[in-house]
Amino acid sequence: MSGALYLVAERPLTPDDKAAKLLDADAKRTLAALAPKFEAEKVWSAAALEAVVRAFAEETGAKLGKVAQPLRAALTGRTVSPPVFDVMAVLGREEALSRIRDQAVR
């Protein structure tokens, strides 16, 4: 059951210790750069969101894990969760974007 707690967690999330370590300055900049790309995505599905992240990783030269892991930490407050793109789809556009913005560099 603890694996699904992210569904009902209230914002702003307080990441656990491992997730907090992942959310360093570089990760926060990555989240800030990703947010407008997600905002522009018309289809909010796991496949479409994965395509956004893969394109971002390719365009920036980042490894997928360097993008997806901070995303997971921002969305769930943990380093382990169901597949991150499924998490985004289940949370819905507004909640997912809000959680990303909460952790992004301002």
C-alpha cells in the first residue's frame, strides 16, 4: 500500500532522504526546463509523456535516468514508484505539473 501513497499525498511533497538527495540544483533546473514542455503536451498519456522526456534527454544529451529519476522524486517524494510516466498519467495534468513546479528552480 505504501507504494500508492503518492496518490493521496498533499502538496508540497516532502521528499524522503534519498529523493531529497536526487533533487539537487541540476535536477531542479532539469525540472524547470521540462515543465513548459509538459505544459505544451496536448495528450496527457504515459506514452506521450515518455516521448517528451526522451526528446528532452536527446536534445540535452542527458541520460534518460538523469531526467526520469528527479521527475519521479518530484512527483512521488520517493526514489521508487510505479513507472514514472504512469504516475504522471494517473496524477493528471494539473497535479503532476504542480508537483514538478514545486520542486523546480524558480
